[in-house]
Amino acid sequence: MLKEVGGVCIQPRHRASCHCGSVELKLELPDGIVDPRRCDCSLCRRKGAVVASVPLSGIRVVKGGECLRLYQFNTHSAKHYFCANCGIYTHHQRRSHPDQYGYNVGCLEGVNPFAIPDVPTNDGINHPADRLGV
């Protein structure tokens, strides 16, 4: 079953890439774009991406793995990946759910993240893991 998001049908398998095309990902999205959101933590506030989630098995780097760079901050739990050539954030291993990747919806081929209605903002300033001492 295809899910429509912002006027585009999201197929179970989808392509995502950075701006320059050096990095290409294949995503398994059997339920379409799940839990699209923004975050107001210090990093996400600056990058401004709409992010959605997939299990770790739902993303595969098919091109440009050598171009990906890792950025970590604060607790160094989350792993944020971006293209070393164009600087675009593609995905990250989530801190609150390390069994999931968050991915940049704007990197999905043919998807305009601004067309997704009512994208909520998570309170990343007061991250739940900070309250748990994680």
C-alpha cells in the first residue's frame, strides 16, 4: 500500500540523497513517513530539518559511505551523519531510541517536507534521557 505525503506517494522502498548526490541511501518505508517532527535541541534548531524514524535495518547506505562524517555532542549517544562535500545532514542514530535512525525527510527523492501538514516540534532542550540520567 502506498502512502501519500505532501502530494507524493511514498513507496515501501525509497531513495534519499544529500544535495550534491555524493551520498545515497535506500530506505524501507512500509508505513510511509512515520512520526515526522522537528526538534528544538541546540543542533536541530540550527539544521531545521523535518525528521522521521525507521528501524536501524530501514536505512542502507548504497553510495558515498566514505563521504559521510559523524558528529556527536553532549552525551555522545546520538550519531549524526552528514555529507562531507555539501554538508547536508542525512540521518542519525537516535539517542532516545538507539534502535532507530532519524532521517532527513528533505533528502527523500521527490518529497517536499514543507508540504507535510502540522509537523510537531519535540522538546529536545529537555530531552527525556536527560531526566533519566542516560
